[in-house]
Amino acid sequence: MQKVLIIGAKGMLGQELVKVFSVPSAQDEKKYEVVAWDKEEINITDEAQVKNKIRELAPQIIINAAAYNSADKCEEPEYFEVAKKINGLAPGYLAQVAKSLGAIFTHYSTDYIFDGKNKDGYNESAFPSPISKYGESKLLGEKQVAAVGGQYYIIRLQRLFGSPAKSIEAKKSFFDVMLKLSQEKKELGAVDEELANFTYAPDLALQTKYLIEKKLPTGIYHITNEGSPATWFGAAEALFKVAGVGGVKLIPLASSLFPRPAKRPKYSVLLNTKLPPLRPWNEALKEFLSENKRS
């Protein structure tokens, strides 16, 4: 039985990874011993602690789902320093201990490492050029992991949604926020720019397991749900239709009406050229609503 260490286990993605690796498939007996750590169990910015605690545990697989993802706060010097430690340097520490153990290491990144100027989207080998401090911190993490080498996977995703994280301070998904607002207001505005696909956390967790179990070549992978890329307005339209939300007027807005400290890439569709495609995000949205009794 292989020991799997999942870091960031209380997050939206982390909790799904714990489920996926804990439950055996219909054909197989239980293959994994899952160890779920969050910030209460380990400080991933402490290099010595990372080295000592993980070496003592000696897992065969390490998955890092921890991140600092407040893009706007990252524009402030104080929080950018925090982001560089969590998103940038810590993945390198984890990659180093994984390599020393001969373990597989998986780390998650983002479409924010791109400038969003390419309307055709970005494949795994596209040149990164972040336009925000958050994007810079995530790109630093990618570079740190790649520099260490070993058996590593860097998985880029975008617009994650799923069951709310167990951490109190964690952000809710766009869909949960819009559903809550639809119960409070008769008119809602959503930015009709920033084209991308959405990523359903349970689907991403399953595809992560597939990637590891198939022992695919080391490197960068793009994993998002497929389908027609959408703006925030388009996604809200799809949500209200599937959820049967009525009596709310949805208004398309320009991003200039919502000035934010961090720049967002306008066209950041992640193109998957290496893996079997996931189902369309609007199909996953139906399951999300059903599973969480939101419809």
C-alpha cells in the first residue's frame, strides 16, 4: 500500500483529493494510505520542518494543494511576500524532499501565469508572462519545482468550483457566491469579459489520480473541464438556467466598472494537449448543484 500525503487537505481541492485516494475503485482493493495535512499539521514555508516531518512520514506520493490565492491582496508588498513564500518557495521545499525520498510530487498552478492576450488560449508549452503579483508568485513556484526535478507534475487549473473548503477563511466558488446573491437581490451584474473554462474539484482530483497512476511523463499538464469558454456573465447565465433561478435580472458589465488591484488575464483558456478531456464544465455544474442540493 502506498502512502499519499495531501497538503492543503481542508481546501476545496484538497478535500476532494482525500476522498479520491481514500476510496478504492470497484476493481481494486484499497491501494493508498492517505495522510491529510493542513496548516495545523505543517508550515510548508518552514524548510527545515518540511524536510524533517515529511522524511519521517516517508510517503511515496506528495500532493500539494495549498496556496495563497488572494490575487488582489498580493498587490500589496506585505501580502506579496506571503504569497512568494507559500506559492513560490514552499513548492521547491516540497519538491526537494520528494526527490530525496524518490516520491512523486504533484503541485497546482494557474492560468494567471499568462498575460491573457492570446485569444486562442494557451497550451502547456506556452511562454508564461504574468501581469499580476499573484501570477508572479505562482510562476515562481513552477520554476522552483522544475529546477529541483525528480518525478514531478505541475497541474495548471482555472476557476475552481466545488464544495466549500473546510477552512473558515477560504473563499467560496463563484457559483456559490452568485446563488447566495440571487436570494438577496433582484438585479445582479457580472463581468462579461475574462474568457476561461471552469474546473470542477472532484473531476480535477480524479484526473490527478489518473495522471499519477498512469505514470505519465514528468512536466506540466493543463486540467480544466472542457466545453465552451465563458465570461463571468456567461457562467452566471448558465448557472441560473441549470439551477432554475428566476426573478433575477442579470446584467453584463465591463471589467472597468469593477476596478481591482490585480490585473486579470482577459483570454486565459488552458488548452489540454496531453490528457483525455474532462466533461464540459456546464455538465459538471449540474452535478455540483445536485450533490450540494443547491438547485
